[in-house]
Amino acid sequence: MSAACRPTRAIAAAIRTGLARGEAIEEIEERIRCAEAAGLPLTLW
């Protein structure tokens, strides 16, 4: 996996986890912020 894919995959995993747990949007957004803090911010080319 390329380094560019890691943030996108981390954020996707955060969203999937939050949805699977039935979390509120605020909780999912917090998961996304944590995923972003762990690596490069999400960018689209």
C-alpha cells in the first residue's frame, strides 16, 4: 500500500467502525480527527 493510501484507508476504517457501533455523527467525526492526527490529512488529487 502506498503512503498516499494510508490516510484514506484509516479514515474509511474510522467511519466503518463508527457506523457498525451505531455511533452518533459527532463520535464518528472524532474518530476521523483521530485518524487524521495519526497521519497525513485526507487529500484528494
